Amino acid sequence: MKKSLLFIFVLIFTLTLHAQKDSINITRALTQKDFSREANNVIISIYPVPVRDNSFTIKTDRDVSFVKITNIIGQDVLRLQYNEPQQLIKIFLENPKRGMYLVTIIFSDGIRVVKKIMVEQSE
């Protein structure tokens, strides 16, 4: 009697853990799909690439409220916050060094997109 009760308890416990694990995996998959679906609908153009003459332009189909430029090791180079969101932004960098930079764009609806740019020395 005790062995059968123990067996039933172990079986129920195992099934419960398995069901919880499946629920977590489904929730994670849905969250990731929703985020990537949103990010794929955003149209962003950054030009000229590679960046020369210490400036470049960001053009989007949504309102941008914040732009951050970081170098490849994570140091902030520039932060710009816009009280009135814009779709066309001209960025000026002060004496940037040659290399890769990350441009983080946050839209007024909260979506965040990160793009890479290459900066070359002016000729």
C-alpha cells in the first residue's frame, strides 16, 4: 500500500514539473517572437556608411525619442534625448576614432533597436 502511494505521488510530482516546464518554454517563445516581430517592422536607414566627416544621418519610419552612440568596448560617446520625437536626425561626432560603433535607437513607443556603424578617418 505504501509503495503504491509513493509511486502515485512520484508520478504526479513528475507530471506537474513537466507541465510547468512546458508552460515556461511556451511563454518564452511567445515573448521572443513578439519582440522580434516588432523590431522587424521598423525601417531604419543610417547613411553614409562608412561614416566620414564626423557626421551621419538616421532616417526612420517611426518617431525617435533617444539615440545613444557607444564604442565597441561599451563606452558612451554621445547621448541625445528628444522632447519632440523626430524621424530624421543628423548626428555630429566630435573627433571620433576609426572603428566600429553601436547606435542604440529608442522609439517613442518603447521599441529599442541597435545598429552597427563603421567610422573612418576624414580624408
